[in-house]
Amino acid sequence: MGLLTWQDICKKYKDTWVAITEREQDAVGSLIRGHVAYAHPQRKMFYAHLKSHFPHGNLAVRYTGAVTVPLFAAR
């Protein structure tokens, strides 16, 4: 699949963690478009997969759902 806009990524991968390559960002680092290399709705499973399959990857990681605070709570 080709590059998707951030809006299209949010629609296609609703409430999901996404790893994005070939990305284009604006001057402040907001994602404009990119290629979704991996997606998973569960954060723990998402990061476990990234660790084993993309150990040195140049990825942008984003969550497409609503963020609740604290985002990085104790596991």
C-alpha cells in the first residue's frame, strides 16, 4: 500500500498504534502522510513486535485514538 495521509491513517486504523515509515512531516513535526509498516490496537503487543522486527528502524510511532492521561502509566 502507498502513502496515506494522517487523516486516512486515522480512519483506516481507528484506535490503533501505528508505526510509520516513508513519512512526510511539517515544520513542527506533525505527520502529513506516510506508509504504515505495522499496526496493532494493543500497545504492549505493538511495542513487543517493534522490538523484535524493527530493532533499529527509523519509524514514527503514533496512536490514532483519543489519548488519555497518563499515557505512559506503570505496566
